[in-house]
Amino acid sequence: MSRGTSSMRMAEGLRRAIVAGLMTGLLATPVWAHSVTQVRAEQEPGQVTAAERDEARREAEQDARDREQEKRDREEERKDREQERIDRMQELYDDGREALDDGKFQQAENKFNELAQLNGPQTDAALYWKAYAQNQEGKRDTALGTIANLKAKFPLSRWKKDAEALEIEVRQSTGHPVNPESQSDDELKTLALQGVMNSDPQRGIQLIEKRLATAGSPKDKSKMLFVVAQNGSPEAQELLGRIAQGQSNPELQRKAVEYLGIFGGHRAASTLATIYANTSDPAVKRAVIQSYMISGNRDGLFKIAKTEKDESLKRDAIRNIGLAGGLTELQQLYQADSSTETRREILQAFFLGGDSARMVQAAESEKDPELRRAAIRNLGLMGKSDVLQPIYAKETDRGLKEEVLNAYFISGNAKGLIAVAKSEKDPELKKRAVEKLALMNSKEGSDYLMEILNK
């Protein structure tokens, strides 16, 4: 046996002995005290090294960050559950209205009954349409009971007037089921009203107002309102404005607000601003925001985004500014508001408006890592990931580097991923780049993967 081999074996034996001794000591230590820092701190106060103190500080800071993240996650989960509930209620309402339009009254009754049981903000509307469907099915007494329930539970509801009109119709009926085929008569009447509106707007308005006050079908009322909206006469615009300001039920009001945006142009701006200021119904406010976007009223959207206290409505306004091409307004909002939530929404609006230059600016200079991640992600979605190469080269935050890799992948930038795989010193990031290349259908990427295999 050579002298060198003997020395190596002795060193190996010594290393094993040291490891065994350390393990024996650790196993003799209580489970809760396995941290070397804790053991040293407890057994030898005053002899804890600076490195160990730094490690303990980092652990405490990480624990605090973890707790804060858990708190944010719980809050996000709560918001998600609430949003799911809101989405479910809107889905039931839309499905019920669609069933009414298709003459599927039993299905409509079931949908509105389920919606009413959720006790949300649309409960009074659900009870009205439930009673309407029951009447169409010939369930007169049941419909009257539903109407009575609506009036008792919601004495100030804006659906009360429609419910009372429906109640009169139910009580005056002969007791025979309504034939859904009679819908064709409503369509003929709507066509006739359109002719009267063209020849004699004043008389047409009187007839339409009378019909809107009855318990007509929702499809028929919507068509009549459309006739009013597209007429363009002063009388028609006045009626549309009154309905948009809340003269009728909330559904017709929202529809009238929508038509003001489509047909009213800049003339409707003042009316819409008054409606937004005077209503407390978020659905009506959203209809105004949508109408501002349709009519290109960026000033109206900008004012809402600056002054609205409701975060959801504020986000809607910001998004619609982006859709309306209001990039200057978005930049002003971004500079004026330091909230991470608001700024992230503004970045999404820049994305919707196609402004990649502002996205690059945020990715390069924004101090908030969360906002930088959002900007980097959007650049990937916009197919502009080439501009991220210098950002990756200078970046020290590992999470942001991973976001750049994701952006490369989303935009199909195999060249960027190959550059990272070749030059990155961090083995984990290098591995991530190669993993993404393996998932891409890219000749350039496949050629590089073959290079790796042939080494």
C-alpha cells in the first residue's frame, strides 16, 4: 500500500469520525434546538458569531415576510370567493333573462328562484322576473305570491312599479296560460311603432311610454327602447335621457345608458355625468363607464379614475381609458397615484392600449418589484421580450430574472433563452431556461438542445 493511499484513508476515516460525532451530538439535542444558531446562543451566550446573528436576523425577516404573504393570500382568497359569488349571481341573472327571451319560462323561473335565494343585490329583480315567468306559465296565484313577497321585502325597490303593473295584468287575466307564440304580435307592434316614430315622433313617444309602463316582455321593451334610441328626434332623446336617469326599472336604465353611449355621442356626456353622480347602483355606474368608452369620452373616464373611491369602479375606469386610447391620461394617473394596486391596473391599461414604451420604462426603473414583474410579463404578452435582455443582464433579483424567462417563453423568444442557458452562472436559472426551450417548438431551440446532448 502506498504512503499516499494510506494518508487518504486516514483522512477519510477522520472525516467520518467527525461527521459521526456531530450527528451523535445533534441526535442528543432536543428536536426544537436543532438550529446551530439556537444551540450556540443558548449554550454559549456571548460567543455567537456575527454570521450566525445575521442568519438569525434573516430567518426572522423571512418569517415576517411569510406571515405577511399568508395574510395577503387569505385576503386574496376572500376576494376571490366574493367575486365568484358575484359572478355566479350575474350568470344566473343572464341565464334567466335568456330563458325568458327564448320562451323557456320554467327554466327562467328556476334560475331566478336560485338567484333570489342568494340574497344578493339583484334579489328584487330576481323576484320580479320570477313572477313574470310564473305568469307566463299560467301560475297566476303563485305569481301574485311572488309579487307580494317582492313588495313586502323591498318596499322602496325600483322594480316595485313594474311589479304593480304585472300584478294588475295577472289579476285581469282570464286564468288561461299565455301562449308563447303570441310573441310575434309584439314584434309586429314594435315594427308599427318604428313607423309611427319616423312619421310622428311625438305620437310615437306617447305610445312607447305607455307600453314601457306595462308588464311587457323584456325582449319587447328592449326593442322599443332601441327604436327610441336610434330615432334621434329631440322627443326621443328626452325620453331616453329620462329612462337613463332612473325613470324605469334598473335593467331598462342600464340599457338606456348603453344606448346613450352608442347613439348620443358628445351630446350625452352631460347626461351621463349627472347619472353617474346621482346613482348609488354600481351596475349603472359601470354602464356609464362603458358608455364613456364607446363614445370616446376620455375626460369622463379620467375624472372617474381620479375621484372614485370604489376600487372596483376605479379599476373599470382605468381599463376603459386604455381601451379608449387615453395613454396620456394613464401616464398622469400613474405619476399621481403611488398605490401598487392602482399602478398595476394602469400598467394593464397601457397593455390594453398597446403602449410598450411605457411598459419598458416600468420594467427598467420601477422600484416596486411587483410592478416590475407585471411590466415584464406584459412585455412578453406583447411580443416585445427582446428589450428584456439588458434588464436581465443587470438584474440581481432572482424572482425578476425568472419573470424575464417566463416572458421569453410566452413570446416564443428562443434566442433569449439560449443566451441565458449559455451565460447564466446560477445553475437553477440555467436549468429553467433549458426546461422552457424543451417546451418550445423552435428550430433554434432544438438545435441548442442537441448541442447539449452531444457534449
